[in-house]
Amino acid sequence: MPTYRRGGHVRDDDDGVERECELCDWHCVADSYPALVREYQTHLRTDHPKAWLRA
Ligand SMILES: [Zn+2]
């Protein structure tokens, strides 16, 4: 029987996803890919509206 999961420690750091902006130094770390895309779209819309309109 596996005993590696103890207490409340379920998630480890390998689950995170990360993205950098191609247009500036912005980057984001999120728990899931959909959350990351949402953060990146928000960043584009706010800081690079022209790029966001093209996307
Ligand atoms: Zn940017």
C-alpha cells in the first residue's frame, strides 16, 4: 500500500505551468493550463491591446 501521501501535502511543484510574454518581461505561473491562458489573455488585453486584437 502506498504511503507517500501524508497529511495535507497532495500537490507538488511539478504541477505548475509557466508562460512568458513574447513582448515584455511579464511571466506567469499557474496551477493549470486554462488558468494560465486566462492570465496571459488578461495581460495581453491590458498591456498589449494591439497584440490582443490580432490574437
Ligand atoms: Zn507583455
